[in-house]
Amino acid sequence: MTQVYFHCSNTKKVFVDRRGAILDDLAEARDHATRLVRSLTGERSLEDWRDWVLHVSDDQGDELFVVPFTFVLGEPN
């Protein structure tokens, strides 16, 4: 088990995850990241999420992987 953080950014903003989540492995972190992106983009807002990226890092601050929101949302038609 390890503490994993999910930071979101685009070219103008950064949302820092200060709480993180305790997860068992990278597969669980990937699933959590996908749910987080869907949760953020599912809320009603004027935000265009296509240029956002989710940065997943461990408790040492090392980036484990990134998830472009378009990877979860799909490319616009």
C-alpha cells in the first residue's frame, strides 16, 4: 500500500491534491484516476477539460504516470 496523489493541470491552472489516497498498486491508481477524471468532467461547468492532464505521483513526489483527460473522454467529434 502506498499514498498516491492526483494533481490536475492545464496551461493556466493547477489543482494540487493534498490528501491523496492509499492504494495497493498501479492498476488501482489507474482506475482511481479514471474515476476522478470522469467525476470532474461530469459536473456542470463551463470548463473545457480537453487540455487538462491528471498527474499521478507517489508520496515521494515522483510522478508515476499521467492521464490526459482526452484519454478518458475521447477526442471531440
